[in-house]
Amino acid sequence: MIGILIVAHGTLGESLIQCAIHVLGERPESLLALDVTAQTQSNMLDRARTMIAELNSGEGVLLLSDIYGATPCNTMCRLLSPGQVEGIPGVNLPMLMRAITYRHLPLAQLLDKAVKGGQEGIFYITPELCDATAGC
């Protein structure tokens, strides 16, 4: 199973994990968050490497970060190892749910599924798209 590490500002990563737990009813295996704060930046790279080693069962690790070009993503970029540790910036809950759902696939396919999940979860919603019973 591919491990997943969310590297994000503040407690965003752990918050996304808590949302996934709410949806799934249990905490998914091999899913961790590295919270990036001003206080954690000095040892962040070492902590991330330790987490990756913990998550990697031999099938690889998917890194998800919040904002491209920001500290979490820049950290993620320093950890990439093609075919073993891959990364995607712009994490959102649809992307995370897709990554959790398809983590049994090879890492290259998981990357594609996760990106598409994140993109497909973002769109302009109109009244016609809202189900009256959903309360949109």
C-alpha cells in the first residue's frame, strides 16, 4: 500500500485527515500529516524524512502539499525521488479521498487519479446542479 504524507501549513494536513476519518468512519492506514509552522521549520526536513521512511512499505509514498511555491511545497520538492516518493501541490479533500481510495494502484497511476480527483472536486456550482434536498 502506498503511504501518504500531507505537508501543509498549520494544522491543515491533520484537519484533512480528520475529514477523511469522518467520511470513512476510521483512520486510513499509512496516512500522516506534517504540520508546518514557524516553530517547526528548523527540523522539518528531518521529520519529513522520518515520516516517509515510516510510511514506505516498498510501494512508495505520495506527498501532498497545500500551495505550490510555499514552504511546505518547497520542502516536498527536496524529498522527491522519482518512482518512490512523488508529490502533488494543491491538496484538497477530494484529492485526498481519491488518493486514499486508489492507493493500491502503482504510484504513477495514483498520481493521475489524485490530480483528477482534486480537479474534479472544484467547479462553479449553479442552482441547477444543487439537489433541493441537499440544502445548497
